Amino acid sequence: MASTQPAPVDVNHDEQEEFIDQSDIAAEVGDDAEEDHPMDEDDEQEPGGDGQEEIVWEDNSIAQFTAHSSSSSDESKSVFAVAAHPTQPLAVSGGEDDMGYIWDLDSGEQIVKLTGHTDSVAAVGFSHDGELVATGGMDGHVRLWRHVAKSGNWKTWEFLTDVQGPDEVWLRWHPSRNVLAAGSTDSTVWIWNFPSGTPLLVLSAHESPLTAGLFTPNGKRLLSASDSGTLIFTDPRTPTPVFKLTSSDARFGMEAGITAIGVNAASTVAVVGGTDGQVRVVNLTKGDVVGALESHAEGESVETIAFVSPAATATGTTDLELVVTGATDGKIFISDLNTRRLRTTLLGHEDAITSLTVHSDGRLITSSSSDKTLRTWDVRTGECIRIHKGHAGPVMGAAVGKRSTGEEVVVSAGDEGVCLVFPTR
């Protein structure tokens, strides 16, 4: 996977925009762990006649949560979102059944049913310390529950409050405070302080529906993006943007719309992906577009972006920052942030990538896909170390959590209404 690289480029300094051509690509890595091979003429057909193959259902999950699909209706109810607790063996999920649930990663047991929404629960998340959990619904409500500490366990939760806004597209907790941001279909971003539920800010600088957003890792700024190709960098304490990039800016060129955002650990660089497969690098200190990464296939949307630092030391410092992008073309690109070169292409998924999740060691990532599988990869080598199977429909998203043994596991949300838990290796 390694190749001779040019001198590193500091993304935090002014520079000319750079693009990648085919000569810059270091390697493409395919997953041959379960590669299909053509049948030779001498190969015998399996019993059953007429060349029909017997379908064998594979499920290597270690726990299942099925409450979202346990309804009186025969119609499947999708699970749209899942998140893992930061310290406990718990997950929260939300779905098309208008419900959220907190459940046990060890057993798949339901702990709390999070009721009150009148439309699909499209976003969920635990606060930084895991004491609060939020559900965001397409009914325009965000509902909060709080862990009852005096209970002496993590199985007792109480309803805290309901705050009303427009239809939520995404929810993001602040990395160190009980502050929650929500992006909406009416082009606004709402920020609340909890447990009071007091609105801190309503950002109305966008002019079209929001598609992505997140706090920077240092918690000082908020990035939000829209389907018209606008990126806004905000201080959460003031409604005036720090800077704003629009599709009319030729350097930015995201007129097809923005679909994904990622920010590096130092909170100095953002990578933005679009509906047309384009990927741009933005210096957050100066508000400048400083380059581009390898684009996905034309017309294929970049669905998810993650930063990884596989060579990180105990102090968290590293000379190597990698950007991982996944798109509807089924490909995962790993690029060097400093050189902007494509290092590796991860191949194996047969349909759109729906999420990328970084593991705690910074060396592994798990991808979920509409092909009904998830795959865990070693970003240092490009090796697929495990294929996670068991879903009967597209995998809508995933998270990384821990069981009571301390074992790290992958948690997934399925379009068929089931959440599954898988071992990492």
C-alpha cells in the first residue's frame, strides 16, 4: 500500500488548490476473503436440479434487538439510527415505528422504551458522559431522557423534557457539554442547553434544507451544510457565521449539494463531500478551500467521511492523518490529508456505503452498506479483517460500543427493523 510520497503539505497554510490524477493512486485493495469464482464446466450442480442454488442465510452476529420490528403490522419498520453509550454496554436506536429504545449490548434486552414521538425517529445519541440520551423525530420534536444515578445501575432512565423545532435531519451532542445541535429541513440549526432545554441559538444563515452538521472536536465551533452546497462555520455563542462558503465560490464548487462533513482532531481542517462525488478540503482557521481529494464516480454521492490517525502515540499526536470517504459507488477511499494523495481504495461492498465508524485504537474502521453487510478494515494495510453478516436488508448505520467484558463490538441498524451486534474480529 505504501508508495513514494512527495513532500508533505501543511493544510493550515495558504496554497494553490490541488487535485489528484490517476498517477497519484497508490493502491487498490479488494476483499478476496469470500470471493466468488466462476463455475467450471466440470463442477457439479448442487442437489435441487435445474441449476437452482440453495440459499444459505448467514448470520455471525452475537446479539440481536428486534423490538422495532415487533409490531402488529406485517410491514417492515426500518431502524434509521443507532448509537453506543460511551462507557456502558448500552445502545440507543430509533426507527420508522416512531419509537426509540435503550437496550443491552450483551443480551439484546430492551431496557427503556422511548415514547412520545408521532413520526419516525430519525436521529439518536448519548451525551458526552452518557447521562443523557436524545431522540430526534420527523414530527419536529427532540425528546430527552436522563439516567437515574441513585438507582445504582444503568437500567433506570427518566423522561426529562421535550423541545420543539422543525423536522430534524441530524442531531449532534457537544463533545464535552450537555449542549445539543439539530439541523432541520427548514434550513435552520437549533442549539439547546440541557437539562434546562433552554435554546441557546437558532442559526438561520442557510437558505435550503440542512444535510449534515457537527461540532468541531474542540467544541468551539459548529459546521453545518445544506443541499444547495453551502457550508457555514459558526461560533455557537453568536448567530453571525465565522465564515460561509457557497456553491457560487469557484474554489468550492459544491453546487450539487453537500452530503457529508468530517473534521480532523485538531479542529483545523474540514473535508466536505457532495452529491456529485466531489471532495473538498477546507482550512478552518482561514476559511479557505485549499484543495481536493480523489472524487468518487460522477453522480455518486459521498455519504460519509471519517478522519483516522493509525500511527497515533499515547499523547494523541501523529504525523499521519488519513481521510476516509465512502460513497454510493460502493467504494471507500483512504487519502493522506497532507499530500492529498489517494493511498488505498477498499473494495468489497456491492452497493452504497451508508456509514463509516472509527474504532478506539484509530487503526480500524467499520463500513456499513446497502448490500446488507458491514466490513471492518485495518486502515494501515487495507485488509478486510471481518465481514459482518445477518441483516436481511440495507444497513442504515453503525456504531462502535463495548460489552460488559470490555470487548469492543460493532452495532448496526437494519432497514428490515433489526439491530445486530458483532464482534470486531
